[in-house]
Amino acid sequence: MTMETETSTAGWQLNTHRRWLAESVELLSSMRFAISLLTLISIASVIGTVLKQGEPMSNYVNQFGPFWFELFGKLGLYSVYSAWWFLVIMGFLVISTSLCLIRNTPKMLRDMRSWRDNVREQSLRNFPHRTEWQADCERDVLVAQTVARIGHHGYRAKVIEKDGGTLIAARKGTANKWGYIFAHASIVIICVGGLLDSDLPIRFQKMVFDKSSFAGNGLIAEIPAEHRLGVGNPSFRGNTMIPEGGASSTAIIPQADGVLIQDLPFSIQLSKFIIEYYSTGMPKLFVSEVTVTDHENGHSFPATIKVNEPLIYRGMAVYQSSFEDGGSRLQLRGYPMRGSANKPFELTGEVGGATELDKTYGDHYSIEWSGFRPFNVENMMQDGQDVRAVNPNQGFNQRFTASLDRHLGSAAKMADVREFKNVGPSVQYKLRDRNGQAREYHNYMQPVEVDGAYVFLAGMRESPSEPFRFLRIPADDNDAVDEWMRLRNAILTPSMREKAAAAYARRALPDARAAAGGLRDQLQASALRGLTIFAGDDNSAGYVAVSQFLERIPPQEQEKAADIFMKILNGSLWDLWQLARQQDGLAPMVAEERHGRFLQLAANAYSDAFFYGSPVYLQLQGFEEVKASVFQITRSPGKNIVYLGCLLLTLGVFSMFYIRERRMWVWIKSDTSQSSHAIMAMSTQRQTLDFEKEFASLQDKLTQSASR
């Protein structure tokens, strides 16, 4: 038998005739209900951790598809911590835990103050941990001696005279009960702090003050008042992007159906943005030097905002969140990619803006400049293998079609061996047609060495969820794309193909007898046909068109026909290139290995360009970079409350785990005038080895012979 009561999961039993009220209070205050709520919150927190929160809705559509996107949206999984059901669970948890505290705290406080001195001599003999001994001293001496000895063990004692004897009631570790109180109170405090920092104040303003999200476009200063929140908004979390030299006095708060504009009581001007990189290209440090101006008193002061070192002002925290392009100005040269037109043109753009493409090069196309990077660090090591290698075990058709993925693959495929290299500036843009459909492009300014050859990388993807696939345009002797464009235009010009076929036939069969016998004409016809097939049409071009042509040949003859076809095609392309240079008044190319490699890469790029899907190729020529800093601005009145709750939770957990409550009773009675009889019993909440050792130690010390 112990003095402890068994733990119960039942709740608060109200003494009322209203059964529904009694049952509701019992359920809300019960341990089983609180544990169920904590389980639901844990599951929701796992979802909120695994699923990125607050992303643009288009990202979720691309990731999950229309059906699951709608379902997850209705469940509020894209903003779990502000979903109505999550806030309801939090509210019920606060109520349940508060009822537990109201119910149990007074009893615990009374128990902490209680000495439990209503025990009897006989009841002490029923304790599992007890001992009895005789002492050759008077009762008063033994009492004083016993109080001193248990005091050395950290016990506080109370001496009570009752039933012809003396009872010593002692206790230690009653602060253990504070652990329960602190731990449960911390849950309430943390939840209240979290609710204060949630979007409940914003929802309240939407309901009461008719605030609504803004889903249109326009200048922030011109957005109507119904879409703006005042400077007195008690809690918010928003972002603002400020370019160098620019200023902002508002923050953007994303909402599911648009944004809200949060007015600030001060403005932030970005004087300078500093960024440093690791050798891998990852940002090492980014710092914003700003000037803050208070709207109320006009006071201005400089400040530096770093990652994890926010600016705290007027109850708001300004964090360095990230960085973006602030509207860099770009100079580009465009090359037509449809038809045989070869005249390049100049155009300019600004990141964040749009440029209409001349109708000469496409019908109602607009260029949306989405990004610019002054340098790009890529892993250029290809683990010693040619990423365009063709598997000899594949059929001819598979080898040619497989080249599409290899030629349009990653700009820098990761391998076990890494060699990071800065490959220079790049520009990213979307090309949108008149139907609103867009493809995204990522073009590098400088040629990049890939597999021992320098190429210009021109990336393309049809949706943001896809990786970029890169067209590799070989760089000529002047590190430009002019030679490839010249050859491409010649391939698409029928008259040039005819001249090239004739030149190839004369070069391959210079003997007059071959001409007289008709062999040269046959070779010329074959060369012209090969060039025409390679030039392609609206359905296919390049090696895909060649593979489709060869599929019509009996399978047993395809390999031989392919070898002959490719030899004639490669020879014809060389003569076509020389004729194109001659037409432009340039000297013929010297027949050497590097020019042969260029011609092969040029043919590969022409074949892949059929899938590039753009009427023009835009090459970055120059730029004027403008940096921008992205700040996260928060007002979180519940932050300090949450900190207090965390402190109490820490104290409570340590108190419950590391402080053990001990209770001791010693009953002393006089046997004769010179001797006494004592009974000692101990109790604890948990039977541990430490308690067994402590009981044995106290037993030894208390039963020692007493001196007078």
C-alpha cells in the first residue's frame, strides 16, 4: 500500500444535473482527448514539413495534377498552419489543457504543502519499504538525531506529537509537481502565442472590415484601400523586394486568392547589396545596407541586415530572406530560326519586363524576361565519357532518335568526379505566343567547353516542372555562332543545296569518264536527296528525318545504306559550308580536324534545333546588372509568449524527469525511560534503483546506535 493515487485518463466530473454539460467537460478535460489532439497536430505538422507551404498554386498543379490539386486545396494542405481545421484543433487543445490545469493544479499545490501526517503506526508497517529498530536513548534525543540525519539527505521534516508518540513527517522533491504544472501550462502558452501569430487577425479584418485579396496587376501605390492593411495590424508576415537605389514602405502578404498589401510605419531604402559566393557557386554571404526612415517623426538611420541578424524596429523584424534581380538591363542579338533568313537583329530587355518580338520573326510573340545571372558555376566533368556516345547495340532508328536526349540533355551532368567552373552570364526568358502558351529558355552568353569542344548552350523547357534541355550550338573560330547560322541557312536554301550536291559530285568523281557514264549525275542526285531529307520539312528534320527515310529500306540493308547515306551527307555538308562562305565573300575553310569536328557538331545542332521550338535564338551581348534584396517583414506579438512557453516546457520536462518526490515517516515511541522504539517507512512515485539505494543508506544511518 502506498500514499500515491493511480493515474486516470478520466476528465473533470462536474456535479451538475445537465448531463450534456458534464459529459462535454469530462471529455474536453480528459487525458485521452488531449492525447488525440496532440496526435492530430503531430500528423498535420508532418504534412506541413513534407509538403512545401506557401508555394505558388501553379507549382502544386504541376506537381500533383488537377484532381489532387483541388482536393489538397480544399483540405488546406498548402497552408496547413493557418487552415481552419488546424486552428480549431489548436483551440480545443488550449481548452482541454486549461481544464486539466484548473482541475489538477489546486490539488497538486495542496499536496505539495501537505506533510501527510495523518498516518498511523500500524499503517507504516504496511509499506513495502520500512524498517524498525531499538535505540538506547530517550525519545527526544532520538527525534533530534533522526531529524538531523534525514536533513543531511535533503529532506525537510515536521515533528508532530500524537497518540503517545512522536511522528516525523519528511518530504523531498515536491517540486516534481511543478513539472506537471509547467509542462501543461507551456502547451497553453505556446498555443496561445501561435494563435496570436497566425493569420487570425487578418481573417478577422476580412470578416469585419471587408478586406479582400488583390488578384490583379498594377502599381502598389494605386491598389485600393480594401486590399490594404493598416499599420496597426497586430500580426503579419510579408515580403518586399527592393532593388538597389529603390525604397519600399509596404509588404506583400500572399493569400490563396491573391495578395494583401501591408502598409509599414517606415520605409526601407536599399543603398547597397553585397553578395559573396563559395567556389561551388552557392551564396556564402549576402548583406543589405539600408536606410530606414520613420514616417511619424521623419527620423532616418542607416542599418545593416544580414542572414540571422534582422533589423528590429517599431515592434517589427526585418529579415534578410533572399535576393533577386532588380531589373538588370540586357542587350541581345537575335538570330532567326525559321526559314532561310540569316540577318541578325538587335534588341534590348529588362528583367521583369516584356518585349514584343518583331512580326517578321514570328506572329504575335512576346518575350518575358524572367531572370539574369552574372555568372554560373557548373560541374563540367563528364567522368571521361562522351555523353553523346551511341550504343552500337541499338538499331539505327533508336540511335538517331536517342541523340535528341543526349544533345538536349543537361548542360552539366553530375558525375562522381566534379570540376566546378564559372561558365559566365546567362539570361532566362519566356517566349509567349498569341494563344498565351509559353516556353521557357535559358541561354548562356559565352561558349562552354563540353566534351572537348566549345558550344553555346541554349536551354528550353515547356513547363517549370521540367529540367532544361540544352541545344548545343558549336562555337566557330571567332567564338561566335555566325558559322553555324550560315550553314543552317544554307541547308534551308534549295538553290544552295543543288550547288553543294553538284560540287560534291565533282569533287568525289573528278574523272571525266565518271561524268560521261552518268555516275556523277547519280551521285549528285543522291547528294541532293540526302541534303533535302536532312533539311526536312514541317514534320521532321535532321537525323530524325534521315531515320524515317531509312526505315523504308529492308532491315537487312539498313546498316549498309546508312553508312553510304552518312558519307554522302557529310561530304555534301562540307561543300555546302564552303559555298555559303564563298557567297558571303569569305575564304574557304581549311580541311583539318577541328573544322571537321565543327561540321559534325553543327549537323547535330541543326538536327536538335528542330525541337528548340523558338522562331529566334537570342544571344546575350551585354548587360547592366541591378541587384535586389528580398526582405521578410514580420510582426509577431506571440513570439515572446512562445519563448516563455518553451522555457516553461523545458523546466517542466526536467522537473518531471530529474526530480523525484520522496516521502518519509518515522514513528518514535518510548519503551522505557532510557530506550525508544522507532518505525521508518518511505514512499515514492516510481520505484527506481536510486530509491532503493537511498532507502538502504537511510536505513543504515538511522538505525545506528544513538548516544546520549
